Amino acid sequence: MAKLKVFLRHVYIILSVFTTLRLCQEDDYHKCEPLRASICESMPYNHTLLPNKFNDNSQDDAVIAISQYSPLMKIDCSPSLLSFLCILYLPICNVLMVPLPPCRKLCEEVRSGCESIMNDFDYTWPEAFNCTNFPTSGLCVGENRTSSQGSTSVWDLSNPQFTTPKQMTSRPMEMTTILAKREETTETDIPVFILVSSLHKLMLYDVSTGDLITLHSGLDQGAAVDYHFGRQWIYWASHGDSRVYRGSLALDVLTDVHLVVDAVSSTIESIAVDWITQHLFWMETYPSQIRVASLEGTNPTTLLDKELSNPKSIVLDPIEGYLFWIDWVGTLYSPSASIERYDIARSHHDVIFNITKDILPNMGRSIGLAIDHPNKRLYWVDAKAESVQSVGYDGASFRVIVKSRFQNGIQNHNFLTEPRSVTVFGKNAFWSDRATQSIVKTRKDGHSSKVKLHKPSQVSSP
């Protein structure tokens, strides 16, 4: 365990340049912070999420609670006791921004070793540790693997996370970054990186500095991109191509690049990685269909075909088991689009929201769907309407997050001239604008009209 901790610490130190471990929003209740409690230093993670399920808001309070069980730790009634307590009181920071419980198996292992000793001293097993309250499958902490029943490794969820917008731009971006003033910045001091596909390159973009690191060259007109949380695998498919490739991210270098899917006669429009059930989904056009296979591309299966018109921008919520995408319908002169959902477990497809001119005047072709996992919302952009929109998973509470506004016939900013994609991270939404070769940031809740322009400053090879 100590060796694992040293290894993971090294990975976090290196990869902290690429992403933020403080995944919370400024106005969210839970927040991530560096783990400084020495009692849990043997745990293979170094950021914790507070408050915990006992409403402890500080690590000091959590340590006091853990210390109550020091007599049991001294006699070593269970080798898993400390891990169990740390997971409960100092839960691991994760991309979902919710405290993940220990798996029931871990709880029962601790209880079987410690309960009888507690009873000998007239103590009963705490109700808060009732093992039947902890899940046997799904998202829980206790095993370093994803089991056949679906229990997800805490270490997979704890690895640094990337936001992964699709087809960020179709032209190289080599401009300087306009940074916000320090008093206007509410981000953490650990920068966020975004995966970017340009005309011929796959890159990492540092939001705080504007630097670009080239990971892979040789794309054809940009690519659809997604990322496997935990294994640090990047998947991409060049636009107009029939193939999906995968590479392993090691520090700032992409290694082991190889082909995983070849759709032969079809064109791959978009891809999505399920980092819980370990599947790869992709959307083909000509003919239109959604397919799924293993992460290695084996055993491909068609999920949908005849119900699709002109689908774009597939995204996935692996926790809820939903696929979402935009389907273009209508005509060039009378466009409309729909946000569609596929329930993987029930094999059920439905339309959750229709985008029409009644909903969004001057709407054109919506594109660039993105997911806000913690708040169960979807975001997309529309170049003709020059706006960023959002709706809930159920199709309710539609909002226009930001749009270009005109005063006296003059546009007050041109950052939505030709948006191509959007992603959300923390409290912010980011979108790319192909015309200005920029990435723009604003609050994802739409409560602020301020936008901040990011223009990547340099391209460097790894």
C-alpha cells in the first residue's frame, strides 16, 4: 500500500499540471481539498471531499471522529479498519462531487473482525456503520477493480480528470491568452486542461496559461475525442474517417497509439467512453447508427439505426446509464433539432427536447453536446443563434446560458460567431469559436454575463 501511495502521489504531482483536483463549483456544498490528515496518509489518494456523510466540514473534525476508534486500530482487529474509517470520514475527491460510500463487502470484513471485541467491552456496532446501508454494487469504495456486479474502483474515480469537448476547432490556434485579473479569478491554483483537436493535431490546452501541448499529429480535419477516467486513455476519430484510435497518456506524452475500431464504409461522427462498464460507444453516419463495443473494439453491436435521422455529438452519463445526442431534422430553410436519450439498461429511446424557432429564434444547427454530471444537465451551442443553451436530463428547465447581444446594431462581443463545441467543468462553461480561433469561458448557470476569452499562445511538442 505504501508503494502504491508513493506511485499515485507521483502521478498526481505530474498530472496536476493538466487538470484540477478541486472539482467542486464555487457555490456547491461539497468541495475537494488536499488530504492533510496524517492518520489517513496510507490511503492511495491525496484529495478529500467535504463535508462527509456525518456533516464534518473540516479535516480536523473528521480526524477527531476517526481517533475514537484508535484502541481498535492498536489491536489490529481488522486490517481494513483504517481504510474503512478514512473512506467514511475523509472520502475521496471524485469527478461526481459526492462522497462515495464503502462497499458492503469492506464493511462486513471490518465488522467480522472488530464487532466481537467491541461487544466484550459492552460496546455495540455503531448504527452509522450498519453494513446493510452500504451498496453491494454500483459506485462504492472497497476494491481496486470493477467487479462483474458493477462495483467501481475508487482509484479509477480518483485519478485526475479531464474535461473533453468534442471537435474544439478546425484550425490551429496560435495566439496569446487574455487572462482575468487576479481578483476576478475564483479557480484553484491547479490549472484545468482541455483536450483539443485542431486541424491536424490532438492537444492539451492549459486554461490558465493558454499553452498548448501537442499529443498527436496527423489528424484529418480535426477529430471527435473522449477520455477514459482512471486508465488515462484518450480515444479519437478523425472527421470523415471510419476509424477510432486509442493512446495512453503518460505525463504529457501520448504512447501506445493503435487502432481499436474500423467501421470500414461508414463515417464516425462522435464517440463516448463508458469508464464504469468499460464500453466504447460511437456514432456512424451514412448510414446513421449508434454502436457499442468493448474498450478494445471487440464484439461490436448496433444499438440504434432506423430511428436516427442526422445524429451529432453523442455523450454519455455512465452513472445514470444514458446516452444523449443531437439529431438534426427539418430542412436547410426550416431547420430544427432534437435532444434525444437512450436508456442503455432498458434499451429505450426517446426525444426529451425539441429545438425549434419557437424555442430559440434564429436557431440554426445545434452542435457540440456536453454533460454536466453533478447537476444532470446538457449543454450545446448554436452558431446561427449565437448562443449556448442548456436543458435538464428530462428535457425540462431549458435555458439560454449566454448569447451575443446587439446594441444600436453593434455586436457587443464576437465570441459566439462560429461556436463548434462546449464543455462544462466546475462552475464554468467553455466553448470554442472557430471564427476567432478561441476558447471562451463563462458561468454555466447563466447568472453572469461576463465572458473571458482564451486564445492559445503557443504550440509545443511533448
